[in-house]
Amino acid sequence: MSVVSSTGLGSGMDINGIVQQLITAEQQPQLDAITKQETSTKASLSGLGSLKSALSSFQAAVRKLKDGSLYKATQAVSSDATIFTTTAQAGAVPGKHTVEVTSLAKAQQLTTNAEYSGLGAVASANGGTLNFTYAAGSTKTAFSVTVAAGATLANVRDAINSATGNNGVTASVINVDHTSTGPLDPLNGTTVSKLVLTSKDTGTVNGFSVAAATTDAAGTGLDLFATSAPANYSSVTAADAQIKVDGQTATRSLNTITDVLPGVTLNLLQPTAVGTTVNLDVSLDTATINKTITDFVTAYNSLHTTTNSLGSYGGSAAGATNGPLLGDSLLRNITHSIRQNTTDPVTSATSNYNSLAMIGITIDKSGVMSLDSTKLNNALTANLSAVSDVFTSTSGVAVRLDDKLSVYLQSGGALDSRQTSLNKTLASFDDQKTNLQLRMDNLQKGLQKQFIAMDLAVGQFRQTATFLTQKFG
């Protein structure tokens, strides 16, 4: 009687269990080796990503120092911000000035004296045309408005606002109390409507006039909108802003004045008392320069912390871990290059200020950068141009650092190439795992075949032994 089994019926052994143990013993060390390499590669990729991010942040701080306009930045301060506020832009020249605000610019505004009983009241019996023109020299375009017979006040308002070529007048309707003309006035206590016409811009040059071409009787209909009859409107006259800077008069159509002091903007808020002046101080904005340099120091130290962590040695103690780029030559080269380009003298400097150390920026033996604010401020006060040279001249610190960082961070550069290579290596581990699994599957089939053959032989031997025992017993 033959015995065929993969579960050891002939031999009594757990064939599947034995085969699985043998496969595991063969596979696990190889799988562990692949997994270890995969983990290490992922850690290196992550480390390179952190390094790239830190270098990019540092470059952003470097480029702010490389910008020559930083060292020409000015600030403007008004001694009375209730009269005018001020800002300074590139090109502003440091200096002290006095400003007297004689008058503010105003937009022309006309409010009809004629009162209408609601928006539905007829504004024109016969209709006609309202012609709008502007003061000589205005950039606004004259325009005309056609008003139909029987038009309402709302129709007139809408026709003006939608008129072709109207780029200077806004029409609106206000609902107000009736202006009483006596105790027997039948409209006393009622609400009436009036048309309001307002120039979109301030200044006398933007003032406008209205002429009516109509067959309405004088003093009725569209004739009540003509500015030729002063009694037709209650008005706010267009006016220019007028100021005195250092005693000299300047007239402008806007309350925001940008061209009296080049690079300085004055935002007029209210007139001063006659003869009263407000101080205007335009000075170099050393606070912004200070902050930008301080940010540079902070960014350098942040980069230093990152590179130190990436290349750190955790030691031999249990549980200690190393940095993901420990011993990496690229990390060492980048760290050395950045420090060297930061600390080397500036050969293109035109004064004794020819290094960061000369303006108060030093790096200690552990690689940490520090800033002596007093020394920096003294340098800024003594020779701002020289401080600019330290960073922005041909071999300035910011110029050469930006060049070096661009090489490291560019597409196809050292960091990019390393990441590409590691990603290819990472992808290969999946193939290695697949190939290992195929080998183990084939090995398992072979072992099972051998053990089953052995089990059959053992089963046959046992049958023979049992037969002989019974025969000769």
C-alpha cells in the first residue's frame, strides 16, 4: 500500500512547517538586508530634502542683502499724522523739511434745489439733452445725455451714469426732508428727492458744468439742471490742494501728492492753522537694513543647525542614532564652501570694511554666527556705502553666496543629481524584493517535492516493516 502526502503521513513529520522554516531562514536575512538599504536610502533622500529646503531659505535671506536698493532705503516721518501722513520710496533724498497745508483738494458736487416728490416724479415734460463739459486742461471727456419726455428723476440719474464717454461724473438721488418755505407750505414734514452730481476726482481741473438743450419752459424740466442758473444748485466748489514746503507754495489737484519731494508721498488729511508748519523728516531706513542683516544671521544659524543634525554622529550608546547624511562628502563640501564664502575677505570692497567681521558679524569655533549690533550701527552711521560693498560689490558676501547656492540648487546640480540617483536606487529595491520572492517560491516548491518523496519512501519502509513483523512474529 503506497502513501502519498505533503503533511507527513508516511514519516509523521510536519512537512509544510519544516519547509516554511527553511524558507524563512533563507529569505529573512536577504530581505532584512534589502530593507536596511531601503531605509537608509529613504533617510538619505529625506536628509537631502531637508538640506535643500534649508539652503533655499538661506538663499532668500542672502538675496535680500544682495539687493542694492536695500542700502538706499529711506523713511519719511510726519511730526503730526493728523495733518498728513507720509511714506518714502526709492529715490527719496534724506533731509528735514517743513510743511504747511493751506487747503485740501475737493471734488465738485452739485445738489438740485428743485425738489421732486419721489423717484416717480416727472423731471422733464418735453425731454432733451444734458451736455456735460469739464474745465480746460482736464483729461476727462465731454459727454451728452439724452433724456426722454416724461423721464423721472431716477431715469435722469441712470442716463447720466450709463452715458457713453462719462468718465468723470457720478449721479445719485437723495431722499431728504422738504425745505419749508413757510407755515402754510403743503409739503411741510414730507420727504422729497433731489439729484446730486459729483465729480469722480478732486481738483479744479476736474470741475464740470451742465447745459440743457430742451423745449421745457425756463425754470422747469431739464432747465432746472443747467449750471448757468446758479439758483438751480446748492454746490461744493471744486478746489485744489495747496501746501507750502519749506515756505514754497505747491498746488495739486489731489490730496495725495507724490511729486513735490521726489520719492516722498504726502497724504493730506486736514489743513493746518494759518502760519503753522509740520515737520517732515526723511532719513535713511537703517532699521530695515538692521532687520535684514539680523534675518541673515538667523538664517545662517538655522542652516548650520540643519547641516549639523544631518551629519551628526549619535555615538555607540544603546538607542543612539546618526544623522541621515553622516559622512556624506557632498554635505561636507557644501558646509565648508558656505562658511568659506561667508568669512573670506571682500576683495572688491573700497574701504577698511572688507569682511563681515569688520561690521560686527562673526562665527565662533562651533560654527554659530552672532551679530554685534553696536558695531553694525556704528558702521552704518560711519559709511553706509562701505557696508553695502561688503554684501553687494563684485566679490561681496551676498553676491558670492548667492552664486554658490544657485549652483547647488539648480536643476541638474549636485543635490538634484544625488536625489535622482537615490530615487533610482529606491525603485530598484522593489525589483530585488520581487526577484527574491520568485527564488523563494521556486525553492519552496523544490523542498516540498523532496520532502514528499522522502515521506513516500518512509511510508513504504514502514509498511514493509509491519508486514515482516506480522509474517515472522
